[in-house]
Amino acid sequence: MKILKVFLVIFFLFSQSSINADDQDEINKITKNLRCLVCQGQSVYDSDSEFAISLKTLVKQKLNEGLSEYQIYNYLKIKYGEWILYDPELNKNTFVLWLLPILIFLIGGAIIFKNFFLKNK
Amino acid sequence: MKKKLLPFFVVIIFGIVFIVFYKGLEDTNIYTPDLNVQKDIPIFTSKDFYSGKVLKSSDIFEFNKTYLLNIWSSWCVPCRQEHPLLMTLKQNDKIDIIGLNYKDNKKNAVIFLQDLGNPYEKIFIDLDGTQAIEWGAYGVPESFLINNNKIIKKYIGPLNEDLISEIEYLIK
């Protein structure tokens, strides 16, 4: 019986810590995609500035309130603008950024295809 | 026909790339926050600096009034520099100055106000910095000019004499 109790306690402790680890993973994932606005070239995750520390606390709070990753990004976008996100969204200012590489890739592919395959025929 | 099309496409693509980069040259590559913001003030609950009682944003900010929200801290050196200017602005009865005590130790903050004077109508506290993020602030000191529960202007960094006269001009 005693062994069972000890086993249960250990099991409980381990399951608790794994929940915390999941939370921390989620916080890390979000803060890695947030730009520390008062630092130079650092993400919120990397930085230890007052601003970044507060943002980490805030992300944790918002996750506890039940907000999703996307909702947190939106919330911060309203407060600080698009610049706070490392991963820019597709909109009228960024469409060239997203589409140009694909376009160049397709055209390059077409040129290669034309030169190598069609010429051989 | 096909041979004629290829140079045509290449020219068009280079044209697009050129235009995009040329337009990019005009943009400043220094991040400039939006200062003339017409945003509603956030709705929040915080604690009163002196009494520790729960304060709602509606208890602090009234419609039809003009406020200057000043984020300050006793450990912040530029806050000390701008403090005498806030004391002068306090004389102006068209504006109420509200303080947001940022990540501070209460004892030090009280000493700070005893030494330099208290320009604030009300002070609420932010122990972990999350309140400041609600306001879209970057750090201390920072000030927000508020009218009719809307943020009219944001001042990042310490206020100086020019900015104080600008505020006085805006609230006339």
C-alpha cells in the first residue's frame, strides 16, 4: 500500500511538471516569433530587457486566460503594430515579399524545363 | 514567338523587382512607432498606489476630460529629469496627470515623490509590466495624452520643455 502511495505521489509530480513544460513550450514558441521592440535584432525569447520580461509574463497570462497563439499575435498587433511579429502576414504591403520568390522559382523552373527538356526533343 | 516572349518576361520581372526595391529605398529602415494614434484607452483593473484598493479604468478616466498618463518609476533616471516639468504642468487646471508606477518598489517610489513632489492626481501600479503593455508602451518614461477616453498622442522617452508647451498648446 505504501509503495502504491509513493508511486501515486511520484506520478502526480511528474504529470504536473509535464503540464508546466507544455505551457513553457507554447510560451517559448510564441515569444520566439515576437520581436523585442527595444532591443537590437533580438526576439522577446532571447532578450532579458524589462520590455521582454513583461511580454513573457503577458503571454503566459493570456495563455492562462485561454487565448490561442493566433489571438495573442492579434492582440499584440493591435497594441504595437505588425512590426512586433517576425513572421509577417500576407497583406497588401507584404504580398510581393511572399509571392516574388514563388514567381521567380516558377519562372526559373520554366526556363530550365524549356532549355533541358524541350531542346532535347 | 516563344523566343520573343522570354526577354519580355525577364524585362517585366526585373522591372517589378526594380520598382519594389526603389520604393523600399524611400522607406526609413529605422523603426518609428506610430505616435499620433487615435486609439481608445484600454479597459483594465489595477491597484491604487497608496491605498492598494482595486481601481478600474472607468474610475480613473472620465469622458470629457483631458489627462496625461505618465509611466514612471523611481529607478528610472530620465523620469527624475522630466519630473519638474510635470510639476509645472500640474499648475494647468485643464489637464489631470495620472501616474502609472512601473515595476517599482513602493518604498522607493514614495521617497521619490516626497523628494520631488507629487504631480499625479491618481497613481496606479504595474508590478509586472503587463499594464504598460496594455497601453502599448515600450518602457519608462512614456506619456499618453488622453481626451474623451482616446489616446491623442504618445510621447516616448522623457518630456522636455518643447513637448510640455506642445501639450499646453494642444489642450488649449
